[in-house]
Amino acid sequence: MSLERPEPSTHDQVGVTERGLDYEAIDDLLGDLVIGRESHLNAEGFVVRPERVAEALDRLKQQAGFDHLSCVTAQEYDDRFESIYHLKKYADPTQEVSVVVPTSHDDPHSQSGNAVFRTADWHEREAYDLMGITYDDHPDLRRILLPETWQGHPMRKDYDKEQPQVVTFREHANPLQEDHRAGGGEGDTMFVNIGPHHPATHGVLHLKTVLDGETVADVEPDIGYLHRCEEQMCQQGTYRHQIMPYPDRWDYISAGILNEWAYARTAEDLADIEVPEYAQIIRTMSAEMCRIASHMLAVGTFALDVYGDFTAIFMYSTRDREIVQNLLEDLTGQRLMFNYLRLGGVAWDLPEPREEYFEKVRDFLDDLPAKLEEYHDLITGNEIFQLRCVNTGVLDPEMAKSYGTTGPVARGSGIDYDLRRDDPYGYYPELDWDVITEDGCDNYSRVLVRMKEVEESAKIIEQCVDLLEDWPEEEREIQANVPRTLKPDNDTEVYRAVEGAKGELGIYIRADGTDKPARFKIRSPCYSNLQALPEMSNGEYIPDMIASLGSLDIVLGEVDR
Amino acid sequence: MSSDKQIQSTQEARMGEGVDSRFNSKLREAFGSSPFILTKFDKFMNWVRGSSMFMLQFGIACCSIEMMHTYAVKHDLDRFGAGVPRASPRQADVIIVPGTIVSKFAPRMKRVYDQMPEPKFVVGMGSCTISGGPFHEGYNVIKGAEEVIPVDIHVPGCPPRPEALVYGVAKLQERIANGESSPVTVKPYELEQFGDLEGDELVRHLADQIDEEDLVMRYNWAESP
């Protein structure tokens, strides 16, 4: 079957056995760094000494092959603060390990993991910003989401929400002023603010750009203009119903069901809920519709960025998105914020009359190849477009891994990593489809990956429709039996991820025995992907930087959360 | 009397051969024989303003996706004379605020609004611009756009459908045409210079970090609605 991996390549790494990971071998590898063990639902956790974090991460990366730092979670207990480094392997994401770093409550500080994983930079800054943990040896420990003058760390228990805040608004630097940031005082550079209100930044992103002539000498993404406290909101809600509406609003480009699935998967693992097969197929189908809608917008806005106006491609992609949105509206009742998944299933069955709905879906799928052909004629076959995109914004696989990129960005750099196949969930393992990778590592490859993934999604939807059509009427079970109030056991911890539209969308939940999560951490793919932007655009022309940003396809709602 | 000429009306005589038929229009028919209309200049200006509005291309959050759909094919806001998104605030008449406003963004949005030439109008799109919407309790979320800039029309929804936004814009046009929505000059929330703030504990604490001349926005969460 096409879902088989070419070859498993993790055999010679420490702790890999036929039956899965041997955590004792990893324990031996870490040796005296370990001061305790924890058991999370997804992986074993090793409590390591706070002053030797980098060493532990380095050993795990070099000798045990954990080359993907997917997330850093910071949380507060009554007596201590804790950072958890969730490690995985790109080659096999089911092999996971958590590195737990406890720090004292009065003076929380631990060593930074930035020397081993580049992506730790931003993740630790976020932990510092929201939780107030200091990371020693961190190159640039500043606030990242909140304004620099913010008082207090809002995810702490003792944070006073009522206290007044002062936020500065400095005059923008004058572009005509002399500026010598690059080149050690000798260079003749110019500082340009791109954003936070700018048509090419896909929302409210601020890029502090230093230009040397027309090339980008340095670019620093400044985020946090849409930090709307999603984690706090989820921690205030009850598992059963109150959290599900929020995932829709993380990646809001019609990717709602993909996000909802991330929460559904995590909470279902946490509370041990089985989802009926029929519901899994509906989830798979609707999620892939979301992926098509999301990739359509990505392609449309990329063309908007590269061609610079509301041209035909943008209108075409909007037209096709409208069709998908209509299908989703028929199914869920909403155009954008679906709130359709429930823990243990979906909200309701397919719309009646079912034949009519299936016919609509099939019509869409039948028209799709011709439309994609049109896109390829307009975009990827266009010589000017190729000039703009081939060999610009190059992100080589090693860097991509170090920054923890996932999704189409990683697959455009030749990294064969797709959680739908590698960490199977839903109905994906039963279906016949392919993971798309491109080896170009450039803007062109990333666009190509998205366009080809639309075809794969269409394949998946078609198979789901076939299955749903033949499903016996009496076995259409859309919802498992889930208790009215969910109270997972105290101190259960789980990190689970799904393949969202932009990459690995993960959620960490720690339960404390009540009906609300004690810690709810979102691992956003865009957050890690955006971090790679300077890597892709330093030394390139400024229009290529805009193209690189477009090809990363970030959603600020998910970056800032 | 020997004349081939038919008796013609004064108007016909005055108009000579008559204007080229290509200039005939519904409007001309409606005006009847007289190509003139009498109106108040204000009324005329309001009608013009409402009939040709330049929107600011301004995306914040989820609602901006629906806003894009409103501009694009199918819903096509341009049909109502209000669908040319301008990238620069200096060319725009209307700002649609499509999304949640957080503490860091509010002064920037205020700045964008200030850069728009008068008369300017604001459409608040979505629940977040009304009260903070689903994020109302967030530590970082401004409880509605009206904390920062004056809003003419609120379109509720999370997000509102494109039809709802079209309706909101049409209502705004109607109000402008009727002269109900006067050019707004009220600015409820000013950016202040840091030096002008009351020297309370917080301000003293930040005194060495912030230049006196820096513009700042002060949030008093306890008193915000």
C-alpha cells in the first residue's frame, strides 16, 4: 500500500527495539542527569537536572535520534515550576520522550535548550513571557507575545488580571535616517517596518527588516498582535463542551475541523474514549475538506503576494473555497467556525437527503482536476512565477528540522513527515493516499506540495464518500457514550498531535481531577514555521522575503494563540 | 404662413437637434425634460459619499477571512459601490475592523485610524469588536473596538456571514446618504505621552524604561466594561 514508509531508519538508535521504545536504555543513556521519572500517557518523562538541560537534550538528539523538539510546555505547580520538552523523531513520531525540568517556585530558572534545538529559542521566550521561567544561556530572553512593558506573567496563578497596564507605541524608525545595524557600523543599511498592518503579512505580523540595498540583511518577526489568550480560555472551560469552540479560532482559515480534531484526539486519549468507526469516517472526510479550503486560500494569497493584486488566481481560489465552504455548511451549519466535532464523535449525522449531499460532494470532486489544471497553468506553469519562486527562500532539511518545522513547509524541504500516516489516527490508515514531498526546499516546492495535497485530500474524500454511502443504516453511530461531566484522573498528562493544515498541531493537557484542565498548552505549527523565516530570507531580495512569508502560509491566530 | 417647420416647444428649440441618443439614460428619463435637478449640496455630497466608498484592506483575525469572501466573487461587495480595498489608510473612507483587538495591537489600530482622511467611517465586524466576544475574559483582550476608535455600525456574529457584512455596509451607506452618520471627529481614547500619565505606582515603576515623549496607551482592565 502506498502508506508504507520506504524504510524505517531508526534501528541503530539507542532505545529502539522491535516492540517499541525501551525507556530503560534511554534512562541509562541520560545516566546521572536523571533525577526522577514520570509517566505521561504519550511517553515516559525523564526529570532532569535544571542546570544540565542542554546536555540531556543533546544526548537524546545525537545518540537516541530524537531530532524533533515539537513543543516546550511551561506550567506551575503549587511548589514548583516545570518545563517539559516534548521530543519526537521525524523518522517515526510515535517514538516520543518528555524531558521534564523542574525549577524552584521562588526563583525559577533552568538551562536553555537553544544550543541543541534552534526552535527552543521562541518556545522558551513564550514560557518566559507567560509563566515567568528564566532560561540561563538563552541568547535573547525577552517577552514575545505580550508588550515589553507588561507587568506580571499572566499564566501564573497569582497574576492579577485587574491591574492596569501601560503599552508603549514608539514612533516608527525613519527609513531615511542613517542606520548602521548590519555590517558593524560601516554598512549603509535601511530599517523598514513591515506590518503590523500590511497587506502581505497575512494578518497582524510585524517584520523588523534591515535592508542593505535591496537585500535583506536581517529580519526579525515581531508577533503577539493577536495574542488572545487561547490557552487561558481553554483552561477556563470544561472538557465536555466549553473548549471545543476555541480550536476553530486558532487556525481560522476554514481549517476548523482539523483543529477541533487536535483537541478531540487529546481529550479522547486523556479520558479514554473510543470513537465509533462511522464517526471517524465523517471526521476524516470533513477534515480533508477543511484542508482543501485551507490550501486553496494559501495558494490564492500566495499568488496575491507574488503578483501583488487581487488577480484572477485569488478570485478563482475564493470561488473554489466557496464550494467547499458550502459543503461544510451543509454538514455542520457553519461557514467558518464549525464546532462540529464532539468528544467521542461528531455533532450530527450527514444532512438529509444523503444522496443529494453525496452528489454535491462528487460534483465538487469531479470538477476539481480540471480546476487544478487551471491553477497549474496559471501559477506553477507560469515562467514569471517560476522565476520568483524557484531557488528563493531555501530552507535546507537540517535547518528545517532544527526549527521544528512541520506540514507542507517540512515536506517542501524533502522531510517525509505526515502525522496522518506516521502517527495514525482517524480513518487514514484504512485509506489509499500518498504523502507528498518535494526536494526543492524553495518557495516553489512548498506551493507545489500544497497543490498536490489538494489532490490527495480529494482522493481521501472520495473514498470516505464511497464508504459512507454503503454504510448500513442501523450502524450509523455518530457518538460514543461519553459521561456528562469528564473528570480525568489527577495528574494525568498527555501530549497529542494531529496533522493540521499547516503542520503538527499538538495539545498538551494536564488534568487535576476537576472538570477543567489544569494546563492546556497549544503547540502551533505556524509558530515554529515562522521562526524559520530569517533563515530563509537573510541575504535574499526583499520581494523574495515576501514570497517566503507567503509560502510559509502562517495564520496569526495560530502563531499568537 | 408657409412654413415646413413644425411647431416646436421652447425646450426643443433650445436643445437644438437634441443630444446624442447615446447619452440617454434611466437617470435622464427620470429627470424628465429638464436635465437639471435641484438639491442641497450637503445632500448631494452625502449621496456621493455613500455611493462610492473605499474600504481599507485591513485584516486582523478570523473575520477577515469572511471579509475577503465578501470582497471576492459570489458576494462581491463592489456591487454596492463599496468594494475597492485600499492598502493605504490615506486612500480609504471606511475601515472594517475584522477581529479581536489585543493590547499590543490597539495603539497600532488607533494609528491606522488616525491616518485616514475625514470623513471616515468604521464598521465593527464580529463579536470581538463589540465586547471582546468569546475572548472577553482574556487578560490581553480589549473589550470591544469602541474602547479605541468610534464605531458606526456593529455587525454581530462569530464570524458574521458575508451577507451580514454586506447588510452592515449597506446600512452604513444608507445612514451616510441620509446624513445620519456625520463625519466623526470624536476620539474617545487618545494615545497619551508617557510623561503626562498620572505618576502612580506603575508609571513610576516604568519610568526608567520608557521615554517621557513616548506615546503610550493605558489599560485599566478593572474599569473596562
